[in-house]
Amino acid sequence: MVDLTALHKNTPVQALLGLLIGIVFGFLLQKGAVTTYDVILGQLLLTDFTVVKVMLSAVFTGMIGFYLLKRKGLVRRHVRTASLGSNMVGGLIFGVGFALLGYCPGTVAGAVGQGSLDALFGGVVGLVLGAGLFSRMYPQLSRGVLQKGRFRSQTLPELLHMNEATVIGLMAICMLVLLAGLEFLGF
């Protein structure tokens, strides 16, 4: 069995695992065509649902995988407190970047990997500048808008007062029905 404590403390191994998982993720994004500007634009115009299908497949796989790993004691969930203010600021930053360039952070990395110069110069530079600007403004934001509308941290099963396996089963069924429906309708 893997010693998770030793693995967690081994920073070089963590960095290597992160890099390898990132490369696989970027490869799969590219193979799924979600790093293509036309596909992303089609999603925003509701004419191409490739992005929804890829993301639903990823959420489905991750949800079931995390649940099984958690049941075996290999992972722990860390639910963070949130606020409407932090979600609004994060959504605004994400939305502005997406609207200006047509990529989200994940697809920008995949597009850079396939050689898209707009993603390299607009996306990577934008990510670095945006992160720098946010970190510079964070002390003021954290005492103000990011604290507005705080709400209790809870998972969906806690919110619904239902068993975790039941919620995951219901969510999985909904996702599969939605994926099948999109395929059936030709999206």
C-alpha cells in the first residue's frame, strides 16, 4: 500500500505527479477538441456541445473515482468556506478572460501545447498578469468584497440531507441521461 503521508511530504514527487497529470490532461483536452477556438465559440453560441460532453465525462469519472478512493481511505475531502463575493470576483475574472480570449485556464494550457500563439501570448501572459494583479489586490479584497455573503461549507449530500452514495448515484444517472440526450439530439 502507498504511504500517503510520505508521498504528501515528498515535494519533488508531488511536482512530478502534477506535471505528468497536467500533460495527460492537456493531451486529452486536445484530443477532445476542446482546445480549439471554434469548438469553444460553438459552445458559447450553443451550437457545439463538445465542451459540455468532455466536462460531464470528466466530472462523472472524477466523482466516482474520488468516492471510491475516499471509501478506501486514500483521499480526504477538504470543503472550503465560500462567499458570494469571492464567487462573484472569481467569476468576473474568469469571464473577462474567457470573453477576451476564448479560452479558460485549462484550455489555454492545452492550446499552448498544440502551438496556438494566441493562447501563448494572450493566455499565458494574461494568466500571469491576472494572478499578479489579484495577489497584489488580495489584502484589500480579502477584507472587503471577498467576505460578503459568507455561507456554510457543506457538500451536496449534506445540503440535501442524503446519503453520499445515493447522491452520487443520482448525479451519475443525470449525467449519463444528459450525455445520451445530447448524442441523441445530434449535439
